[in-house]
Amino acid sequence: MNWFNRVRNSLGFSPDKKTTEKDLWIKCPSCQEMLFVADYEANLSVCPKCEHHGRIGADARLALLLDAGFEVLPLPRVTEDPLQFKDTKKYTDRLKAARAANPHHDAFVVGSGHIDAKPAVVGVQDFSFMGGSMGMAVGQAFCNGAQKALDRGCAYVVVTAAGGARMQEGILSLMQMPRATVMTRRLKAAGLPYIVVLTDPTTGGVTASYAMLGDIHIAEPGALIGFAGQRVIQDTIREQLPEGFQRAEYLHKHGMVDMVVNRHDLKATLGQVLDFLSPVKAA
């Protein structure tokens, strides 16, 4: 044993190089800049060099948008693995792995509180939980959030981030699309705002249902938003897709998104929108 190892062992110091690097640094997926994780997270997971908006979890999103003191609704419990689905792994094993790596039971979390002192219910889809895929639990959580907004007589804000329907639940997953649509119609009938914040990525069955039914659609910069993948579309129409196709800025230019808003300005923008759209109560 050489001198350096003897001294290190006597001090009880045995750093894990990979862990240290992973904990301290993160590479921006857009500009490849190496960033301190602490600085990156303090900047709301937005790259200070290129403004790339990284993905954030449900808890961070709720804390970003809602005033302090909000309530997190309990996640609904639904029948798990109704089809006894198995591909390379059992669906139950995939759920266990996702729950071990995430703070919540499934991919949709609802908070009830205020945005800049204006009452609101906020539902957040978390892409880190099985790609934010829409299954029965997600559908039920969305509906519960809408019902909470109806009960409170306030706006419902939904932040989407999903790869589409959860294939392991088959037709039961697809049935969440009309269920969610019905709840958006009930909000409309009650005169309550339904606002959608589209984040990266919002695709598949979520885009085909509640993600595109809002009174106002706000997107984060650079967010991928679409139904089918670009390669599928290009192979189908046999034409080269335009630059920036299915990105937030392209959709804004073509009228599918009302505004593209930086994450730092998102709460203030939602507060202004709620000022315009929230119902005025009689004195």
C-alpha cells in the first residue's frame, strides 16, 4: 500500500468519483454546457447559457406555481394491472420501480391553493413517472382535480408532460380521454377557466384530449408538443418537415398555442390570465 492510500484510509476518506461528479455537475442537453447542479436547480432547471428548459418534477412544479400553504390532494387508488399485462417485465414490477424512484403513487398530482392570491387548482403531470403516461390513476386524478375546481368555483390549471396513453392498461387507458373531456366541458358550463401549460414533452393521447381543450394554452420555450412522432409523420406524408416542427414556438406561430412563456415568468403570467378569466362574484 503506497503512502497516499495509507493516509486516505487513516482519514476514513473514500470518495466515489462517479457519484461526486453526478451530484455536482449536469450537462445541458441543448448546448452541452457543464453546469453546477445547485446553480441549475436554483435557476428553476433552466440553462443560464441557452435558456433550455429542463424537466422538473410535480412537487417542484406545484411549489413554483402555487402560493405557500397549498393542499396536495390524495392520489386516487384504482385497480392495478387489470389486464395482467406483461412485456419484457410485469406491469406490476414497472409500477413498483416507478414508485421507488418517485415521491408520488402515480404520474398526476393535484394541488389546491392560490396563484398570486387568486384561487386555483393545479394538476401536474410528472414525466419521470413512466413517461407521464395516462392510465386510470392519471385519468381519475385529473377528474378529481376538475371536481375540486368545480367545488371551489375556481380555475383549473393543468401542466402536461406525457408520452401518451399507458399501453399496459389498453382500452382502459384510452377511456380516460373522454372522461377528462367531459370534466373540461363541466368546467366550461360552470363558467370556470381551464388553462393548460404545455411542457416538454406533451404527446400522444394526452395531446389528443385534455391538453388541447383549454381556454388558454401556454407553452414553455422549446417544448415538444404533438400527437404522432416526427418520424412517423415524415414517413407518412413523405415530405421533409419544416424547421422547428412540433416545438412550442412553431405551434405559437401557427395558432395552436396562445403564448410561449419562460418558466421564470410563468406564475406571474398565470396570475394575469386568472385576473382576466376568473368569474366575478356578485357583491
